[in-house]
Amino acid sequence: MTPDPMFQETEVQANRLGALMLFCSGLILLLILALTIAGVFPLKGKLMYSTTIQAIVEILILLVICKIVKNNAWWLKPLLLIGMIIVFARLDSMLTHKVAILMVLPVVFSSRYFSRKLTIFTSILTTVIFAASAFWGATHGLINLNIVTMPAGTEMIATGGFLGDAVQNAGASNEMLIRNTLLYDYFPKWLMFSIVSIISCNIARRGRSMVISQHEKDSKVARIESELNLASAIQADMLPNIFPPFPGRSEFDLYASMNPAKEVGGDFYDFFLIDDDHLCMVMADVSGKGVPAALFMMASKIILANNAMMGKSPAQILTDTNAAICANNREEMFVTVWLGILEISTGKLIASNAGHEYPVVKHGNGAFELLKDKHGFVIGGMEGAKYKDYELTLEHGSKLFLYTDGVPEATNAQTELFGVERMVEALNKDPSASPEQVLKNVHASVDEFVNEAEQFDDLTMLCLEYK
Amino acid sequence: MLNINKTIENGTATIFPEGRLDTVTAPELEKAMQEILPGLTTLVLDLEKLDYISSAGLRVLLSAQKAMNAQGSMKVCHVNETVMEIFDVTGFSDILTIE
């Protein structure tokens, strides 16, 4: 009888609901008891008291049991339902037609367990026990005049006592009262009850299938989530992420970081030595976000690096990468790329830009300034796109800052953009800082600007210092 | 938020995207484009009320441009400064017909 683990939680919740129902019933009984004592309800004193008090005691016992096992025991479900039926039937036997609605409560409640069998069981048990209570109530409970048939001409005289007594004194036989109660009271009530039972069975079955499908969806989401986390780790590992990257090289210092807005993103940076004297740096941004962008990013990164390692010029690398990507790009994804190759011995930097943001350069001891370089079209956008090289020289102490549009397009709660001006300002707060510190400064400025708004785009930056 | 208004007349369609064209809203425009593209000879994109365009939005423009190259022409008009800057930076100003 141990419940399916899938239904464990819902069963505990249902037990809790049952306890709450019993608690409310107990309160109502206390109220009835108080009103009876106060004389507002003119009921048959002694029997009423004992019935009500017994019901309250039963409820208390059930509640204590629920509390002890913290609503969590496989036998609590039948115990609660049987207890509930007995308590309600006891009240029904006393108050008869006044509390007709009590009959449906256990079966409605049972549907919360999402088990059709249990609801059918409850329905049958209710039928039997309430029949017994109707049988007993016919002669002991509140009388319903509609069921009393008397020989024509019978006179009943109110004596100030109870109606039931008057009826009995007038010669109504117990047999007649029981027969008529079962036929005129219980039977129509049971017919209506059976409709509620059918509806409850349906709710139970539907609830069950919903729990099962929800469980399936949850496990699917959990699987996708764990795959995404793994993908995120793989993506992060693909980028060079050990700093300082070239501990043996004192001619330059380099730092980079990537914070995707989702688990995986389409931004990337890359840097590697082509030979002893040439350092290649890449900053790129794939259109869109998430998994599609991440897949495209992986391919772009590898094609770019392979082309670069062949010793081509930046423009040639971009041209060849564009040709390779356009060959198989039915989804029309594209990537913006800034790629530069630094000749470490001389500081000569040759670069080419495929639709990427303007780089920011600080010459010597000067300030960071936006370099409005020439732009080619994005990579993957159009076959045969042409790219041009340009050249600049980095003096000692010069810095180069590369970024993706996530930085200038960081948006605050008022939907203002961070903008390139604020970014250059942030860079110039401490232009002589180390590359790592430069990135931290920009990141801090963006965070301060964005404040409470959610990070929407990837934040990717790279800073090179030529010493 | 993106509102898309469009008019179609004798094979000429004009689309007025209004708001922000980004990762979230780009699929809406893509869907609207796919619906009207068949049989179109001229496509006009009126960007007067477009506040912002992200790379995902540019991708939709690129797809439309490629589709229209094969069956007619496409032009973009009323481009504001912010959007024009993005077109310039990404090289889109070279492949789009901007008026």
C-alpha cells in the first residue's frame, strides 16, 4: 500500500486538507454544542450532547494522529476517510434532513487523492454507512414531517414538547418511519449523491493523469537543464580562461571575460599565439542568443582559429571564414568578428572588422578612445563579402579594449542604453589600471547603471596591454 | 515590445515595425514576413518608429533581403540615428537599400 513516490507529495497535501476539513467540522460542532446549551437550538438534549461530544472526541483523535505522523503515513488516507464518514454519518443520524449535504463531503474530498479506486471505495462505504444512519435516525433523530403518513383524520396536538414525540404519541409506527425515511429521504438523496460520486471519480482520474504528465514534463525540464549546464561548462572551457595566459611573456598582459545572459551564449573571445612573435585576438558576437547562437559560435570559433593558424592576414581569415560559413548556413545566422594580429616585437597591429563594434585604443599614456575602423559585412551574411586590413601601432603602455554589444547595449530599468560614451568614460576612470582591473571597472560601471534590471545580453570583454 | 503594422497593395508591401526588434520580438517579425513574402515584388520597411534593433533583428532583415533579391526588391526607409549606427557598424548599410 506504499504510495507511488510520484504521488507521495500530493497524498501528504491531501491528508493535510483532510485534517483541515475535520478541524473545521470540529469547530462547527463546538458551535452547535454551545448554541444547544444556550438554548438557541431546541434539540433533544441528552442524545444531542452525547452525539456531538462523541463526534468532537473522534475528530480530536484523528487530528492528533495526523499531527503525530505529520500527515505522512500510507494508512492515514483510509483512516481519515472512514473516520470522516463515521463522524458525518453520526451527525446525519441526529440532524437527518437538515444536514443532507454532509453525505457528499467525504467523496468530494477523496477525489483529492487522485485515485479513482479510492473514490469508488469511499462512495460505496458512504452509501452503506449513511443508509445505516438514516435507518437509526428515522426513529431517533430530527423528524421530517414529510415522511409521516397517518390514517386520514388523525389529529396531532402540539404539547410544547418535541415534534418527534408528538408523532410517536399519535401512533406512528417505527416501521413506517424507517420505511418512509429510506424511501422518501435517503433514496432521492442517494441519487443526487451518485452524481457527485461520478463527478468526483472523473476529477480523481483527471487529477491523476495531470500529476503524471506534470511529472514527465518536470523530468524533461530537469534533463534539459542539466544538459544546458554541461553545455555552458563546455562552452566556457572552449575559451582560453587561465590568466595570465602566457606566464613566460612579459611584453604584454591580457585579460578577458565572458558572462552569458542565458546558460549558453553567442559571444566569444579568443586569443592565441600564431608563432613566437604573433598574437591573434578575436572578439565576436553571433546573432541571437541561447543554444542556436552557442552552436554557431562553436563552429565560428574553430573555423576562425584554423584559418588564423595558417598564417593568413586578418582580412583573408575573415574572407575564408565567411566562405566556409556561407557554404552551410540555411538558417541565415551570422557572426560579427573583430580579428587582430599583433606583432609582439614591434607593436604593429593588423586588424580587420566584420561588422563588429568599434575597438577602443589607448596610445601610450593617452586616454582610451573609440577607433572608428572600417567595417566589412557580418560573417555568414553574404557570400563573397570583402574585408580589408588596417594597421595601427601600439606604443609601450598602449592598451586595446574589445567588447561585444552587450556592453554598450546594457539597459537600465528606464530602458536607457549604457552607450559607448559611458563605456569609454568607465575605461578612462583609471586608464593605467591592469587589463584585469580595466574589465572590472567597466563591469562595475555597467552593473551600477543597469542596477535592478536583469542582464539581458551577454557581457564579453577583452583588454590587452602592450608593455 | 514590438507592434507590426503592414499594408499590402498590388504586390507591394510596407511594414512598419514599432518598438524594439530584439531576440524576443524578432520571431514575430520573421513570422509576419514569411506570411506576406510569397508573390511580393516590392517590400518596404518603414523603420520610423523602430527604437532599437539587435543582431537577431538584423538576421530577419538579412533573410528578407535575400528572399527579395530573388523575387523583386526591398528598401528600408526612415531609419533613425540609433538604428543607422547599428547598420553602419555591422556593414548592413552596404547591403540594404536605405532611403
